Amino acid sequence: MKKVVTMVGTSIFDNYRREVDDQNFKYDTEELKEKSAEEYKEDDVRIRRIKSRLEKWISQFTESDKEELSAEIKSLVKLKEKFKEDFEVYLLCSDTVTGRLAAEVIRDVLQYMEIFKDSEIKKPDCIKNLQVQDNEKFKVGMNNLIHKFYDEIATSGWGDNVIINITGGYKATIPYLTILGQVNRSPIFYIFEDTDALIEIPYLPLDIKWDLFEKYESLFLEFNEEDIIEREEELPYNVKKELEGLIEVAGKIVRLNSFGVIFWEKYREKYFFYYASEEAQREIEKQPNIKRILQTKFWDKQKRKEKEKLKNGHYVYDDGDNSYRIFYIEKDGRIYIYKTFENHDRYEQYLEKVKGETIKFEDIRANSKLWKVIKER
């Protein structure tokens, strides 16, 4: 089942207004135009009124004509006809009441179309801060949109598994989504609403300086969930120059821009990063089974949590019916590994030794360095 990510705009409202002379509908949608998605419930009466009008209008269309309701529906129908397989459809909308409302109406239509009967139409997802009234918020929203792909949608792989449909939504997102698709070799499609031509954006080989990310791994790993570093010291001029186009610097604040997020997340997909003392790392290098676990299981948060156990005040990765154990601390999005075992007796001895001891995280952090292994999926 292919994942089809479709940006959602408000073309369905425009099409309704072109066909129906409804001044009340126009007034209601204009009143909602600049409100954020979190204000959705505050306008429940107006929203229900808009939905009622749209549902009545939509009910007049036959199955074959429903693709003309909006650019998003039309493009999805054309994609379904092209690929001839079931879809997992993600409807991503702006952080606006009208964006969410349009996405909900479109989902209701898709769910009852015969062509999508065996497809899964996901609940619409509004991307926080993705709006065009405030440029600074838009930058944050664009980063949130990119993280949505890496963290939730493309977790089982990119390529042909993920189709990016850029027909709907803000035109300002198109260059970023195009680069995102190009970097991850995922097909990108666009359709002009007044034609039936489904256009695929051709793949172009990009010359990406991946060595920059290797050179500045430690710096990139400092960025928090908001893609920000608050640094007391000014970044050296040569660093800012080398990373120009990937970061934005404003005083003490350093932010990854959207292209920086795209490329850094792609680079990071390949590696599992962790922190350990040189002594702990030497032990890992002598333990082939521990190293294999780091590469194949431990890097995956879900798998790691499934095998996590609290032993004498220590969090331990217990690999199961064997003697492989990893002692670690997860803090601020970082993994600190401080002890590993392949011998069960030594593991039991250590566990008894540290019984009742308080973990001194500051000492572990102070003695740790950054290491990485290549992920194996």
C-alpha cells in the first residue's frame, strides 16, 4: 500500500462559490479565513453551517463527477488510476480553521468514493504554524511539515513508498516539498485543476555536500525539537559561511531552516548517534553482539522501549533470552550508554554492585563523547 501525502488547500470553497450564488457562505468562510486551527471549536455553529451547504451541493454530484469538486480529489483520483493499487492517504492542511474544514470535507468525500473503497483515508492533520500571514511562523510551520514526513509518514522507507502530491495547499510549500522528494527519491505529482494532465516532477541528481554534516555532527545534534540552539557564544564566521543556506542566525539564536532540516534528517536516517565514555566504547567494540543490537534494534525507539527494564534504579535494555544487556540514560533526546554486557554473570555482579547507588548523570555526561553506528533496517 503506497502512502500518498496530499497538501490540502481551500479550492473546494472556491469551486462552490463559482457554482452557487451564496453570499452567506462567502461571509462565513471570510470570517474564518485568518483564524488558527486551534480556534476551530469556537466557531462550531458557523462551521456546521458551511458543512451543511457543502454537503447539499456535493450530494448532487455523481460518483464519476466528484473528482471535479476540488483539486485535491481530482489529483488523488488520477494518481489512483495511474498506480492501480490501494493508498494510505495523508491529508495535511494549514494551521487554519478553513484548512482543517476543507480537509475534513474532502476526507468525507473520499471515504465514500468507490475508487478508494480499499484505501485508508487518514484523519486530516493540521501542521502547527503552517500559515502565510506571519513569515516567522511559516518558517517554523515548514519545519514542522518536514518533520511530519521523517518522523511519522516515511518511517518504513521513502522512494516509491511515499508519493508527494503538491497539487493543493500553499504554493510556498512547493519548492521545499520538491527538494524533500528529490532528496529521498520519492515521486512528486502536480495536476492543474482545469486539465486532466497529471504531471510528475522529474528526478534531478543533486550534488549535496554530505561531508558538511559529518564535519558538524556535534553542532547539528545540539538542535532541539524546535530546530533551535541557544548559544551564548557567537558561531565562528567560517562555520556560518560553510553552513550558509542551512541555518539562520539571529543573535544568540541559531535555527535550522527548512532545507537544513530536509538534509540533516536525511543524513541522520543513516546513523544511530549515542554518547559514551571512551572506556564504555572500547567495551562495545569488543562486544560484536552489542554492536549488532545497536545497529539493528536499539536505535529504534519503539523496539528499545519494548525491551527496557528498570533494574536496581538503572534502565537496562534486556535483549531477551540471552545475556546481552545495555545500561543507558535517555535525556533531552540523547542516549548515554555507560555499561554493556555479553556475559550474564558479569551483568549480575555489576547489578548487585550498583544496588542502592544513585546514578550520577552529570558525571556520565561529562565523560561521554559522541559516537555513531550505521543503522541496519
